[in-house]
Amino acid sequence: MKDATSLQLLLVEPDAQTAERVRQTLSSHFPAACVRHCSTVAQTLALDPAGIDLVLSDMTLPDGTGLDLLDRL
């Protein structure tokens, strides 16, 4: 199991204000973790999923759904 200093968290959220609130909450609970943010399925799929430990996704994205995204990852 990884420790919190090496966690790679990915937040997929189209709304910038919501994304910032969630990022702040995650950062307060996991201060050493890296929290990345994407707002679309296309942006997310451009990343290498091998380094991501946890994906938190909105269900409704501009170019697909959160479930479709997770299935594709």
C-alpha cells in the first residue's frame, strides 16, 4: 500500500468552483498527495492512467459520463 506522500489523485470535474472545493478538501486530508484536475473525458484519457491511484469523477461530463470514463480507463 502506498503512503500518502506518493498518492496520485485525479479529479474529473467540469465545474471549476466545485473542482477547487474538492481539491482543497483532498489536500487538507492528504497534504502530501498530488491532486490533478481534468474537466473532460478527452483531457483525462490523454493522461497515463498507470500513475493514478484514485479517480474521483463527476457523473455528467461535457463529452461523456463518469462511468464511461472509468470504463475506458
